Amino acid sequence: MNIANYLYLSALLFTIGSIGVVLRRNSIVVFMCIELMLNAANLAFVTFSRINGNLDGQVVAFFTMVVAACEVVVGLAIIVTIFRSRRSASVDDASLLNR
Amino acid sequence: MNPYVPILAIGAIGFGFAVFSVAIAFITGPKRYNRAKADAYECGIEPSPSAAGGGRFPVKYFLTAMLFIVFDIEIVFLYPWAVTFDQLGLFGLVEMILFIATVFVAYTYVWRRGGLEWD
Amino acid sequence: MLTTPSFEYLLLSPMLIILAAAVIGVLAEAFLDRNHLPVIQLFISVGAILLALIQIYRIKSSSSTSAAIGSVVIDKATIYLQGTILIIGLLALLLISDQEQFVAQASAIPGSREEQESTSKGSIQTEIYPLLSFALAGMMLFTCASDLITLFVALEVFSLPLYLLAGLSRRRRLLSQEAALKYFLLGAYSSAFFLFGAAFLYGISGSVYLVDISSAVSGGYGNDVFVLIGLIFISVGLLFKISAVPFHAWTPDVYQGAPTSVTAFMAAATKVAAFGAILRIFYVVFSPIANQWRPIISVIAIITMVFGSAVAIAQRDVKRMLAYSSIAHAGFILTAVLALNKSGLSAALFYLTTYGLSTLAAFGIITLIRDATGEVTDLNKWAGLGKKSPLIAGSFAFLLLSFAGIPLTSGFIGKFAIFSAAYETGNIAVVVFGVLSSALAAFFYIRVILLMFVAQSQNDSISIAIPSVKSRIAIGATTAATVILGLFPSLLLNITQSFSIFIK
């Protein structure tokens, strides 16, 4: 199987994720789309690792996973705090700052 | 000696231990049947289609889940070390102890500030 | 067979000290008595920053590419930037340690009984100190990172604490939490772009090290579509952090919503760190294919300068106004990135320092203008401030003149250095737009000055808080630096010229 297909898949996932960030309203879903983008980047790294024949890309994937987990913790903490304050996780409701 | 012999031996010991444990519990253990016994894994929360209290999980589930994720994922850094620890020698050991100590600091923070208390 | 990696701990020591202080701070949070924590935490953070500054001074003339197996480059520019970040961090810490701006208990729901209780008990979320130390260490690492992994990890290490710090304001908590959410979502979005770009740069070069990527870029892959994908996506991630124009949407909201002392730190230190990385990446990695990206970055620099200056005019809130002014300043510094020569780098270093110090001073002064409900950031209520406190209003007016780039201020010297560096390389269009937009910017700065000194005050509710000793030191030192560097710029210009060296 042609290895470039993995890159196409990665680009596709990244696009789906970035469109989701722009279009979705629920902040948790927006956040999941961002995670999808990070995973797309991870897939690209692992694919390039295979193409280049060294392991550096897989090492990056490890670090990305850990960083993404930390991002999840910080992000969910912020989203949960906001939800407790105003009983809504919609990004459209967070518009006090635009007046 | 064939390198697979020890692996087979470990497999046999593991299999024997499992059979022995189940059999000895079956023979010697008390037999009291009640509702908890019928649960999956004989413990935990009864599975139900929706969460307790009207479809939303309390925030403490998320808190525990987040703590689990962030400590769990640190394990990925132990795997590469486990593969090469004899080549890295003392250096690798010291670095790994430092790394785990740092993670442990975070853990003590969570523990002392009450992040692990359920109620 | 693996060889055991070697580290040059002396060169890494400034970062290691700050990181160690952050970890010790977390331990202190866990075990020490909460009544003494604010003092202890301040002591740990300030002590660590001072120690790190001493180490910076000790290593000031060294350079090495192998400090951490090639992942970190310590060169003159790095040492200068790290020193700047530490000084900004130290002064910001003095502002932040007047903790009354911070929430007593971040997990309490705004307006709940739990919140009132913890506020009246005087408890304080002292986690701000370790968070600040982590952010500082991440920023220092970001300026010297020379592989993609270190760059990405450093980016997150300094961003994640800032997302949290932005949400910890004591008053107007919903605004503050909203600022944290926006900053977080957009920041995570941009770091995903950064990572995707990094994947493609790894793809063409087969290595995560910037040196190898640089030789792959110059070695005939210059037109390769993968290089361009990598270049564009990495640039998006970095331009977001400096709030260049298509990626600036978060800046006004976050600057307005975050506690003002955190805004001061964020505005000053993030710019230094992010521009440090941008300068390194564009000077070291992408300079062989400058023809490919110069037009794009030129356009971004121009619209950033013009947009930031133009929109600032319409603002009614002083923190939002400074946010748009910081966007405009990002455009000016991008001009130095375009120059791609030693004088451009030197000008950028000078500008970053003076801008960072003036910004700290300006936000520090905002923390002093208050009424019964807390800080007053509505510009209309600032009318007549000049009569109430000529000293405070005068200093603020002077800082605004420095932002505008009026002669005899450090802002003028910085702009002059940057535009002459850009002119040297024949980038006339950018220079013309830069000068025009700073003239435009001067209008609204002068409007604020007129408002403070000439307009009649409509209400007497605002007062000027008597600054604590710590705030006084921070605001005084930064304002004095703006004055001195305006009158005697050669003090710093000589230093930036000798420190403007990137090694591969």
C-alpha cells in the first residue's frame, strides 16, 4: 500500500478538526476537534518516521501525547469552571468581552 | 538452551497459578449469594442507561478521570527507558528517578490539596 | 549501542533553577501552612529569578550547540533574551504579589457563599507563583530550543500556565474565566497548526534538529511543497503567539479579562519569548528561502501595524486599547524579522526590551486607578486624572508617548533602529506603512493624554490607590528605564549589538 495515503489521511483529519473548531458551538466539542488536529499531526509524524527510516518522528509522537494529555487537563478544568459559573458550555454564550 | 523454554515455564506457572487460585477459592471459600454477587466484576456501580441524577455525571468523575489521564500518560516515557536501560546505565537510572520524583511531587500536591477525596 | 548523552549543566542552569523553583513551589503548596504561603512562595520565586540572573551573568560570553545533545542552543542572543525574560518576570512578580487582584479560591462558583467565605477568610490562590515560574522556564526554553520537540514542549510549558493565570481574576470573574477559555481554545488551535507544520519539516529533512532542517531547506528542497506547508503552518502557530493580525482575535479579550498584573506579564514576556523563537527560526532555518516567505510576512507586518493602530482609536477601554497597541507593536517587530541582518536582529532585541518594560509600567499604573468596584478601565472615567494625580497621569502619558514613538523616548529609538534596518534591505513599502501607522497611532495616544489632562472629570468616584512598596519598585523601575533608554539609548544599543548573534 502506498505510504503517502497515510499523509492524505492525516491532512484530511487535520482539516476535519480545524473546520470543526470553527463551526461547532460546544466548547467540549471544539476542544475534541483540537485533539483531532493534534492526532492528525501525530499520524503525519509517524508516517514521516517510516518514510525517513528513523525513529525521531515516533519520539515526537510520544511527547505530543503527553502534552495533549496535559492540555486536556488544563482545558477541561477551564471548561468545567465556566460551566459551573454559567451552566453552559457553548462558546457563543461566552461573549461578555465583546461589548 | 532454547530461549523459549523459560517463557514456556513462566506461562505454565501462570496457568497453574490461575487454575489453583480459582479451584482453591471454589473449594474453601464461603458461598453466600446476594445481589452484589450478580454485578459485573462483583463491585462498582450498577450499569444503567443514564447517569445518576438525570443524565449528567457529577464533576468529580471528570476530576478523577483527568487526574488518571495525566498520571497514566507519563508511563510512555518509561517504555523507551525500559528497552535501553542496560545501555544507559546509571545515567538513565538517575534521570528516570528525577523524572518520577517530579511526577510524584505533582501527585503529593493533588493528594494534600484534597484532589483524591471523593466527597 | 547507545552513548550516554552529556549535558552542559552550567549553561542550562538558569532554566533548571527556575524549573526547580516551580517544583519546590508545588511541594510547598502541598505541605506548608497556608497562612505563611504567600511570603514563602514569593521568596522562592524571587530568589530563583535572582539566582538565575546571576547564572546568566556568569555564562554571558559562552556559546554552545551541545548544551543538551543539540536540543538547545546557547548563544549570545539566547542569553540576552533569557536575561530580558527574567527581568520582566521579576518586575511582573512584584506587581503580581499584590495578590488582591487574584481570586481567593478558583474552584468556587462566582457569587456563591463558598466564594464569600474564602474571600473573607483572606485565603489566596498562591498557585500563581509556581504557575508563573513554569511559564518563565518555558519562555526561556522557547528562546533557545533548537529542535522541534523542544520547541513544541516549551511552547506548551509557557502557554498552559498562562491560560490558567488569565482566569484567576478576583473581580469580574465571569469575564476572566471567559478570557481563559478563549485564550485556551485559540492557543491550543494554534499549537496544533504549529505541530502539523513541524511534522512536514521533519518529513523533508528526516531530522527534528533545526540545523538539519536548515541544510535540507537550503539544499535544493527550497521549492518543495512540503517545505512551504511546514513553513506556513509553523508560522501560523508562532504568529498567533505574537498576535499578528489574522491571528490576533484573542488578544483584546484576553488582555481585558485577565488580572491586570498577569496581562502585564503576558504582554511583555510572551512577546519576548515568541519573537525569540521566530527570530531564531527565520534567521537560522528559513533564511535560504527568504524569497518565498518575505512577501507573505511583509503583508502580515503591514496589516498588523495598520490594523492595530487604526482599531485602537475606537476603543473605550484602556486595557483593550493597550492590547491593540501591542498588536501594532508586533507588526513593527515583524519588520525586523524581515530585515534578516545583524542590525535587524539587534534592533529587534532593543525594541523587545524597551517595549516589554514600558508595557509592564503601563499595566502597572492601570492597577492603581480604582473605584469602589475595583480597577477602572473605562477610558471616559479617566477624564481629569491629570488634576488628581499629576505624577501617575504624567508617567502614563509619558509611556503612551513612548509607545507612539515620539523622540526622546525609548520607543522612538526602537522604531528608528527597526525601520533603518528594514530600509537597509530595501523593504521600502513596509517602512512607509510603518511610519504612517505610527503617526496614526500617535493620534489616539495623544487623545488619551488630552482626556487625562484637559477634559473635565464627570465623576469623582475614581481614586488612585497608594501603591505598595513592591508595586512602587516595579512601576518606578520600568518607567525610569523608559526614560533613561530614551535619553541614553547607547547604553542598551551597544549591548544588543554585541549580543545579536545566532549560532547554528
